[in-house]
Amino acid sequence: MDEKAMSHFLTRGRDYLARHPDFKLVGRSVELNKLAGILMRNRANSILLVGAGGVGCSAICMGLQAAKTDPAAPFDLLSKRFFWLDTDGLFASGDGAQINEAFQKLLRTLGRSRDTVLIVEDARDFIEAARNNGCTHFINALVREIRHGKFQAIFETRDEDLEVVLKCHSDMREYYTMLDIREPEQHCLQHIVTEAAQRLEHHHHICIHSDAVDAAIMLTSKYRVQEMSLSRAQPERALNLLDRALASYRQRVHAQPVRHDEMRLTQQQLTQALQQEVLSVDEREALLRQLSNLEDEIAEARQTWQDMQERLRQCYRSQREGEETLIALEEELDTLRKQQAERQTTEPELESKPGFRAFGSAVSVGFESEAITRVKNDIERLQCSVKANKAEFESLTAEFNRSLALSADDVLREFSSISGIAVDKLNQDERCKLLKLQATLQNRVYGQDHAVTQLADAVRVARVGLKDPEKPQASFMFLGPSGTGKTELAKALASALYDSEKALLRFDMSEYMEKHGVAKLIGAPPGYEGYEAGGILTNSMRANPRVIVLFDEIEKAHPDVFNVLLQVLDDGRLTDNRGLTVSFSEAIILMTTNIGQPNFLDEALTFDDAVAETLKELDTVYRPEFLNRFNGRQNIVCFNRLGLPVIEKIARREIIKLNQQINAGGKRIHIDVSDTTLAELCRAIYSPATGARGVPGYITTHIKPAVATTLLQTPEAEGSMVIEFDAHSRKVQILPPSPDDRRQ
């Protein structure tokens, strides 16, 4: 394989940067300086660049090459020669000998200068490709050259692939410095997305309002969705949302006149004004004239839009036909050239034969035939025509899109279609949401107003920036009997703050009763199975730091788990088994425990007495330093047992929810329970030991089966299913819908 072929697998920095003419690194000056500083070291001056997919590791490496043109760049950086490795091209042939020859030439090129830096965009791909092609010695060769100081290397890898890269060679930790790239801060993120949005404008030929950029950043920072393109790190999440919103916007506005909807809305408003208001003759005539003019404008706008659409179609059709004709002519030209080449190879034989004429002499001296010349002229003429059609098409498109602009509402609409969250919730003012937080939680969690108030106050304090920046936004421990709303309050908070219970990261601590449960949270120790996978808690927090973390029934966890939680509650950070640090500064930490449950169920004790006894019991179970982490024990909140009025409210809510489920299925059946019947039912089945869980369980066991049977036996049934309860026999009776009872 020659040197030229080898160069396909090793791209010089300036050539690689030339492939991205619009590249500009913004908002990453700190990371760029760290990267340049490591390359200037004497030892451990190769880099393992770690970050989540989409965080910008490749862009930062390109920024190194771009920084060489900066007058303020260090001289040591100016002397560096950057090369990007084409891993796919190197291993594409599958021929071991050919791959090895190319790799050896590649090493010789890199080893010509100690200031050479090799950049491998995906280290795991390179390692696995080397192993799959029987070239594991490539890894040893690279590490050996780096150890001897022949050149340096930058390996880019994702969080989940870090351990695979570290384990590929025993000297990786010695000669490489790991640099963890985090998502940019808010002000840097704003700068990055605003700059990158200009490239999206150039692609879509549609202007992007600044409020659309702000909305994309806000939505992708606050919410997490399972959709693939929006599950990566910032800034790519925000840019992907803008890209998708622009595509949807183009489809929508290109299907109808730009101002058509606005005019129709104005027309409807005017028509309603004529119908509803009593106007004078002059005012009525003025409105009628305005309405008539508006109808003319609508018709004119539609006609203009249709004419422009037709011009665009004709222009595109001409361009496509010209391109097809051009391809056919180029194929004809290739055929003529082949015929000419064949004729040139046969002419020497013909010249030696008697009777050969010189009619082919023009070809033999290098002139093209008349057919080739004619086809070339046709191609040149068609190329000019296609170019003109393309220019006209782009001009018409620009004219068509001149009045278009992507707004925040368009971004909200697109994100709503992806996430399933209603637009009005996404568009809700954060300030109003925080002010109404207490009322929102009380509408879902009954009978625990003191706990709701304290939690809402702590969240508001954190959200306005009055908390310690190194600690979680809030840390609470909830105590009390089972079924009093401890876990429900955590779910309600997730739904209120993030519009989805999926924002709640829940850990059932009964799964962490053994000593090795700590390894499940932060990752297994080196040498143990699953070491490269990391921990469940740390991985989840790196993927989404804005979350509510619930440790349910914390008393069941192994004592070693509390040592881990001490650091989370105090420093707001945790380091996993691979050395990656995760932050809990944007998280809300909630823990529940059933310790002291008998105290709250003892009717001889008042609520204050039960709280005092339970807090004493806590001191015998947990260490003081752990309890003090909850804001000096001020955030240890006790839940009281629920009274019958609260249980009745919960039962009524469950009946309403059941009716909503029935209506969502298209059935016209309504469950009807009177207040008296509901009160008797709750009085008979309620037990303080089961709390609020008893009523929903009873409805699921006794009422829902009757509804399901009715829906199966008589699918066309409509009307009310009346629920009656006999307090003496403690049995519920369900009356099916009457044939005469038709709900309109």
C-alpha cells in the first residue's frame, strides 16, 4: 500500500478542519486550556477525553487545531501537529496483512516528530476493531510509542465505554491523563446553542428567534425523554430539538399560506363580533367592509401561495429533468470514450496491414471524435441550465421563507409531541409554578399539610438560589405509618416540578440489604464482575442531574449504604468506581422509613407524643452524623395517621379516576357512589395499619371486576352503575346500567 493510500487513514489537522468550514469553538475556553496544558506536560501528556455522547469532545479537539491560528495561543501548542485517525477506513479491507502494513506506515508518519498528536475519535471502536481483525498488537504498539515519547495521543470515549478503554492496556492509567468533559454551564450553553443555531438557519433557510433558542435550552435541560436524539448530552439535545422543530415547522407552513391562519382567526373574531354585539348601522357597515377586505386578502394570499408553489414545482421539475439528461449524456460520453480507447489499441495492428487508410489518424494523434465533442458540448450546456435552475429554485425558496421564523411556541409544540406533556404545562411560568407548589401538592396528598408546607418552602428556597451551591436542593426524611402519603408526596413533587412522575428516581432499599449493595449504587470494585458498568445511582445521576431521588424504606439498607449517603447529603457529590464524579447539587433527596410506626398507631398517644418517641427511636437506629445531615434534623418530618374524612377524599378521588379510565376507553358508563355510601364503605374497611392503601385496594378487588364484567357482557351498555354498601354484611352491591338509563 503506497503513502498516498495511507494518508486516507491519517488526516492532517488543517485538512480535517477544512472539512468543517463553519466550525467555531465557543463556550469551551476552560476545557480547551486544560487540554492544551496536559499536552504541554512532560509526563502523562496523552489524554483520555471522557464525556457523554453529544457533550462536545470532538468539537474541543477540533478547537485545538483551530487555536493554532490564535495569536494568543501558547507557542508549545503552535508546534503541535494534529492527526485524526480514520478507524473505519483502516480496518475496512479486513485483510490482516494489508491493515498491518498501513498501520506500520501510520506509526512511522506519527513518529517523525515528538510534537505529533494522534486523535482517535472513538477509542472503543478502535480497540474492538483491532481485536476483531486479530490486530490486538496495535494497542500495545501505540502505548509503546507513547511511553517512549515518540508522539502523543488523545483518545475520545463515552462514559459507558471508559472501562473498556482503561482495561485495554495496563499502562493506560500511567501514561494518560483523564479529562472529564461535563455539560456546559448555563451561560456557556446559551452561547454555544446560539452560535450553532446559525448553521441550522443556513440549512433550513429559516430564521430562528432568540426565544426559540431559550425555549429549546430550557426544555431539554429541565425534562428528559426517551427519544433517541433527545437523550444525549447538552448542547446536542437543544440543537436536535431545534432541528426537529424546524423540520416540522417547514412541513406545516409550506402546506398552507404563511398568514392564512392569522387571517382566518381575525375573520372568525370579526364574525363573532357581528353576531354578539348590537352595533349601529355605521359600525356594522364598517365591520362588514373590514370583513370583506379580509376575505379578499385571504383569497389573494392563497392564490399567491399557490402560484409560488407551482413555480417552485416547475423549477424543481426542470432541474430534475436536466440532471437526468445530464447523467444520460455522461453515460454516453463514457461509452464513446471506451470505444475510442478500443479503436486506439487496434490501430497499430491495422497500420501494419495493407490497404489501411489514415481516416483514424486524427484519433491516433490525440484528437477527440466529433461524437465526443458534441456530447461534451451538450453536457456543458445542460450543466449551465441545471445550475441556472438550481439558482432560481434557491432564490424562490429564499423568497418563500423570507417571512418565516421559528418561535418558542413552535419549539414547545414539537417538544410536546415528543414528550407527551401538554403545551400549557410546558409553557407554565416557573415562578407561578413555585408559588402554587404547596396548593398543587395538597390537591394530591391529603392530611399532611405540615409536611407539604415544609417541603414546598425548601424547594422554593433552593430554586431562588438561597441554598448552599454544593449541597442538594433539599434533603428530607419522612417518617410515619404505612399508607400515609410519604411515597405519594415524592411522586406528587416530581409531577409538580417536572410534569412527569418519570423524573422520580426511586430506589427500594430492600434490594440493598447486603454488604455488596453499595457496589450496585456506585459500581463494583476492580476485578469484580460488572466493574466496567458503573453504578446504578451514579450512572443515572450523570445522565440526568435534575431529578428527585427517593430512597424508600431506608431502614432496610445495609449500614455501609449510609456511609455513601453521608457524602451525598453533605457534599452533594459522589465518585463512582471508575473515578468519575457526579453532582447532586440540582437534585432533591427524599428518604422514607417506617421506624416508629407503632407510636403513630397508638391511639393513647397524641401526634406530638408519637413524634417525640419516634425521634428517640431514630437515635438508636441511625448515627447522629447521618441524622444531622437533614438540615440539623429540621427536615426530619413525621406523617400522622389519616382520619376518616381524609380516607373519604381519597376514595372519591379513586372513583373519579376510575370513571376517567372508563371514558378514555370510549365507554359511556359512569360509576355512581353517593357520599353516604362512600362514608359507610370507608368506615367499614379502613384500618390505620393499611392507611390509604386499603381503599384503592378494595376498589380494585370488588368494584373494578364488576365494571369489567359489564363491559365484556354488554359492550353497548350505557348509563350509571350505582354502588351500594351494606354496613351489616360488609358487602358491596353493584347495580348494572338500566336499559332505560341512556347517558346523552
